[in-house]
Amino acid sequence: MYVNERALERIEPPFLDLHSAAWTDDWEYEIRADARRFENWETYYAGKLGLGAAVDYALELSVDATAARLQDLGAVLRSRLKGVSGVTVHDKGTQRGGIVTFGMVGQTAEQIKDKLSAACINTSTSTPNYARFDLAHRGLPTVVRASVHYYNTEEEIDKFIEELDR
């Protein structure tokens, strides 16, 4: 939720290939601006090692504990969003996790995403086409998707709410 996409462009990939960059001339290339700049056609061993370390970390903390933390933070975010004028939380279900979807009167999901991004708060949008059996059937437009993780804090949620409330 709190990744600055503009900062991503300043991080150099460890090496380049046809997935991470495109030739623009015989001796010139352009590195992708998105996360695919780190994709490689060859096996990316550093990424595999990082994934292994992440799995070890998750197992050390326990899957049950991290799942509970995600549910708790998601509930906090939903509760605080309901206190923002004009915001509607769209989540349904008996068990809700760390993915929170919402909309705001008078602003498109893209406008909200861009506003939060300018404050270095990363969210995404989900279109009815992405959630064919949910959004489309409920007649919902594109929604904002905020995803908390177990390492997020309530202070970060407060920052999110403050920025949204501006």
C-alpha cells in the first residue's frame, strides 16, 4: 500500500534483457518504468533467494498470526474509511482480509489513486471487468483497492485517512 511508484523508476535493475528494457536504436535502449524492469528472461536467482527468505520470515511469524494481523488491519482501515465523508466501503463477505475496496462521491477511482500516489501512498483500482462476478453484478464502477500487509501500522492507516480526507 505504501510504495512510491516514482521511486521504483530510480531503482536500477541488476541486469537488463528483453523483458526489462526495449531497444530504441542499435546502441540505445529504454528501461521499463514499471515493476517489469526487474523481470528477466533468464532465471532470476536473487529473486528466488528473496522469495525463500520471505517464506522463512512468514513461517517464523506464523501464517495464522500474519493472517490475523491482516484481518485486524483491514478491519481498522474499513472502520476509519467509514468515518470519511462521501466514502463507501464495498467489501462483502463473512471473512475479510487485508484488501479493502472503496469509492468516494464526486471522485473517480483513478482520481483518488492519483491523489494518494502524489502523497506516496500506493493503491490500485479494480474495474468491473477485473471482478466480473462482483462489481459488475452489483452495478459498481471502478473502485479503489487499498491492500494492507502485516508490517503496516495503524499510524500509516491514519496517514492514509488524513490524505483521503483532504
